[in-house]
Amino acid sequence: MALERERLAERAMHRLAEGELLELYRLMTLIRRFEDKVAEMYTRGKITGFCHLYAGEEAIAVGAIHGLYDKDYVVSTYREHGHCLAKGASPRAVMAELFGKATGISKGRGGSMHLFDPVLRFMGGYAIVGGGLPIATGLALSIAYKEDPEVVCCFFGDGALPQGAFHESLNMASLWKLPVIFVCENNFYGMGTLVQNAICQEELYRFADPYKIPGVRVDGMDVIEVYAAVSEAAARAREGKGPSLIEAITYRFRGHSMSDPAEYRSKREERIWQERDPIKRFRNLLLHERRIAPAVLDKIDQEEAAVVDDAVKFADESPEPPLSELTKNVYVED
Amino acid sequence: MALITYREALNQALREELDRDERVFIMGEEVGYFGGAFKVTDGLIAAYGEKRVRDTPISELTIVGAGVGAAMGGLRPVVELMTINFALLAIDQIVNTAAKARYMFGGQAKVPLVIRAPQGGGHQLGAQHSQSLEAYFLHCPGIRVAVPATAADAKGMLKYALRQEDPVMFLEHESLYGLKGEVPEDGEYLVPFGKANVLREGKDVTIVSYSKTVHDSLKAAETLENQGTDAEVIDLRTLNPLDIGTVIQSVKKTARAVVVYEGWLTGGAGAEIASRIYEAAFDDLDAPVQRVASADVPMPYNRHLEAAALPSPGQIVQAVERVM
């Protein structure tokens, strides 16, 4: 299976135009810079609350969402900055949300875990583990009901696998052949608990079998491999053939949240995964296989650093939501 | 007007709204070919097909969550939970998603989802099938709580629920399904939320209730009339929004209040209503507000024990006597 996957990825790689490849690089770079800056701002007290960073996992959000159309829906978790940015959100609006500002993507009411943009069809971060899967299933039901051509891409972590919501949603989505792609980001730890200490079947993609849907495991540190798998699943969903489960193997470069030093992981293990850094790896690929000049990539690095600096400035200078609006929007007529 | 049951009134409301709005669809356990565990959706699948009337697996959490997702996707789902007792399996999606999405996403999400569920005791169904859980949802901001007591309200309120934009817990009482009442046949008959109904005017005491115990309260009022006490009976119709204005106005007139409901006494909706009365009309009261509710016990199976656990017209009369 691994070989077939690699061939698929290789074909996808050749299919992608240089502009697209650079866009993937740009988005991954943006997310990494963004998350590094968020960590810095968190340490400086500009960002508070729970904050779960996506550094290390960028290839999944960027690869998967590149495999979708703009009008397709994305449903996410509390580790969602990357998904939201990859879906096209303005870094300013996301950063301002983390700062709790009125200009934030959820008007300062959601915070890091509850980003939302209906225009981008980024349908929210849900902070109860597994909570997004039923929502994604329902969105897919609405698509099928309206006979629309869209699909839903639902991201969740390995920690969601033992939740009832996962099993109920896969059963329902398969039963009704709903256009949804379930993307499991397996970073090996649900907070600090190893997958094998939480789930009887460590090969998470095998949970597709009982639900009679395709299940694949991909290298989540390889943006092209993720892209190829999601493109295939999306095409299948669009043809009315139902859902797929994609397990993307990855690693978070930081702790579970900003308050977690990740002492349950060895330095050696962290080093091994740092060597598989999805951005460095993709950069090498672009340099050596596609003969892209280093200066082109360096320029992107600089541009994205500037974009993130601008986002911080915007967030910092933005107003707080007024206290007079505390009770607004609990109900529609408010 | 037609004399039909509470069940038929709900069925009629669903038919009319399915006809009116293509975005309306029904999903839940046994709502299709079985016709609904309480036959509320009887005949709908034959008339509207599997797309509009969808049988689901037994997966309450995902039935409700999918309802939320479908509502966000632009539809108007009516999710039936076979009984309110099963809502506890779905409470994460009800409380954490349906009720919060609009606010936590900065007012950008709409979840026009109606969750229908029968509740209540009185049929010897034991501890896990006899509960009245409205207080669980009343406690949570962001979700409307409708508790119709009559056939006409069942129809008008369900239709209204499907025309407004907030998520709604629409709680029907199992003992009321067979109750007949005059129901307008008008397809535009709507009963808006947040408007209590004064079912009986009186000057001596205010009895505040909703759902099935409205009828117990009316029975108690008849007994009280024979004893020379003139009771006003108010049906709240919805707990969220709560029309406390009508209650306060009445209490200012009668100076006495009894709150009647079938949930457990402790932490029930009655505590909230009594508090609101004290806050707004303390100086007008001639006696402490009394509550008549279910005993604080898991519902026993035995017929006599169950009857003793549930509020009754006799207990309402006694509560009124305590405030007179």
C-alpha cells in the first residue's frame, strides 16, 4: 500500500504547476511562522486561555485543503489555526481572535479554539474531542439533501477515535453515503497519553473497515501525499460514493497546549521527528526535484514573516469588544 | 377549528411545514416506517418520502450533532429524540454546540434546529423513562425551551419553532398525546414564544404552570372554586423565553403564588420562577411562594408509588391552602 501511495503522490507532484507548489510552501510557511509568533505572544501575555499549536502538522491542513474546492466545507478541532489559515482566513483576523479583539474572526467571542468563517466555509473549531464529526456529518447531509456538489473535510486528532461520536458518525456517513472526508491527524499522543495506551487498534485507518469505507494511512509530513489522498477521497465523495477515512501520521513539535512542556516525550523522539519537518522536506523537494531557485523560497519566507508581523500589529491595535455587547448574539434576534 | 388530539395537532404542524418549506425535514429513531414511537410522525414517510422523513440509527449524539450541522448547512431539521431520557446521550451536542454556536462564533452561525422529545411520567415506565428534564435546558443560554400544554399550542408552537432561527428543545408530554382540543386549521396559525397564556382568571391566588401540570392546575382551580378560592391559572408555554411579566402582573393582583411543574422539586424550573417572583414582587406577596413538583426520587415502577411521586391536583389544592 505504501508503494502505491508514493506513486500516487509522485503523479500528483508532477500534476501540480509550479505556482501551486509554491502556494503550498507559502501556506505551510505562513502557518509555522504564525504558530511560532503565537507562542511568543502567549509568553508575553498577549494571548491567554488554552492555545494548541499546529507546528509540525502543517502538511496535513495545507495538503488536504488544497485537495478541495473553495466552496467545500472544513470542520475542525481546538488545534485549528492551521486549518483556518489554509482555508484562506486572513492572518490578521485569526491573530486578532487570539488576542480576543473585536476584529477577530469570531469577534473575540471564540478564542483559539472557536474560529469560524461562514464565507470561507470554515465551519468552526469544536473543543470537545470528537465534537466536530457529527457536525461534519450533518453538513454533508445538507449537501446531499440539496444535491449540491460540495464535500466536507473533517479534521480530528487520534484522541477522537475512542469517542462514540467517531463511530456514530462513520456509521451514519457510510450508511447514507454522505460526501465527507474524515481526516485523522495521528500525532501519537492524546494530550500525554500514547495512542497504544488508549486505542486497541493502533493502525487507526483500519477503523474504516467495519464501516465499509476506504481507509488509508498517509505520511502526514508529506504535503503532496496528503493532497493526493484527499483529492482522491473528495472525488469519490463528489461522485456520491460516500465518505473516506484518512489517517495522516504526524507529530506536534510543541506540547499539547502552551501550558504543556511535553515531558512525557523523549528528546530523542522529538529530534527524529524534527528531522522529518514537513516544511524543510518540501523545501528540499522544491529545490532539488523542481529546480526552484533558493531565492524564490527565501523571498516567500520573508514575505510570510512580514504577514505575521502585520497580523500581530493589527491584533494589538484592534479594539476590544465593547462590554455593552456582552449579551448580544446569544439568540438570533439579539 | 377542528377537535383533534395533541398528537394529531403536531402531525398537522409537521405536514404543513413540510409542505411550506422544502428545507424542513424530519430525522430520528423510528420516525419513518414505524411512524414515531408515539406516532407523532405517523403517515409522513408515505406522504413525503425518505428524504424528508429520515429513519436514523440509534445514535442520539450524532443525530443531534448532524441536526446542528444540517441546520448550519441551510436546512431546517426537526430532530426527534424518541424520549427526553435519551437526550442525555446527546447533551454534549445540545449544550456545547447547538446552544453555543451562534455566540461563540461571533454571531455568524445560525442553528435553526428543532429537537422534539416526549417527556414525563405516569405510565409506570420506571426510573429511566419517566423524567421531565426541561430544567437542564432552561439552565443553558442559547436554546429555547417550549413546553406546550394544549393541542392548539402544540400545533402553533411547533410551527412557530420552525419559523424562528434559534435552536429549540420542544418538549411534549407523553400523557398529553391523546388529549383533544380545538385547533385552528389555518396554515398560518402560529403561537409565538415568550407569551404566557392566562387560562383562567382569578383574584385570590396565581397558579403558574406549563405542560401537563397545567391541566392538574385547572382541576385544582375547580376544586378551589367550590371552596370559595378564586385561582388564576397561567400556562407559561415556553420557559425560554420566559414571560415573567404576565406572572408578575398576576401576582401583584393576587398576592399569592404557587408554581406547579413535573420536574423534580430540587433545582427545577419552579425555583427559577419563584426567584423571579421574589425579585420583582416581594412586597406584593402575602405568603411565601409554594412549589408543587415531583418528589426528589428516581421514578418508582409501582403504580401507587409513582402516583405519590408525581404532582397532583390534590397537592396543588393543599399548596394553595398553605398560602391563603
